Amino acid sequence: MVEVYPHAEKVYVRLDRKMRERIRSRLEALEAMEHPNRTPQVAQLTGKLRGFYRFRVGDYRVIFEMFPERRVIAVYAIVHRSRAYRSTDI
């Protein structure tokens, strides 16, 4: 199951239709995987964002956390790559 938090949803609805479709498609693919963190498109973050993961869709980064015991992917932020790793944007 994918949970999208309000901040991420606010950005998502402002994106153009094509980018929204690309992000939705990628999230659906990750949701269907047994171990989504083992795919090369997903990177584990470090530093202040340790415990979170990201994947890239064009110039945007989707920052999320996984809860494998509940099979949940919690999307916290969708941000442009120029601002992706600033803690104030997540």
C-alpha cells in the first residue's frame, strides 16, 4: 500500500499530467515488488535523512520510507532535484 503525506500530495497535484503518471507508475511498480529497496532505482539516503529512500523521476525525487512488516510505502516528499535533500523541504 502507498500512503502519500499531505506535503507530497500538494506537490503531486501541481505537476503536469505526464509527470504525475510517471510517478504513479513507479510507485505502483515498487508496491508490487517483494523487496523494493533492492532495486537499483531506489537509493537509501544518508546523514539526517538516514532511514529514508529515494527514487528519481526526471528532475524530481520522491522521498519515502518503507514499512515492510505492513507492506507500506510512505511518501513524504516529491521535490525538484535542486532542493531534494534540504531537510526543510521534507
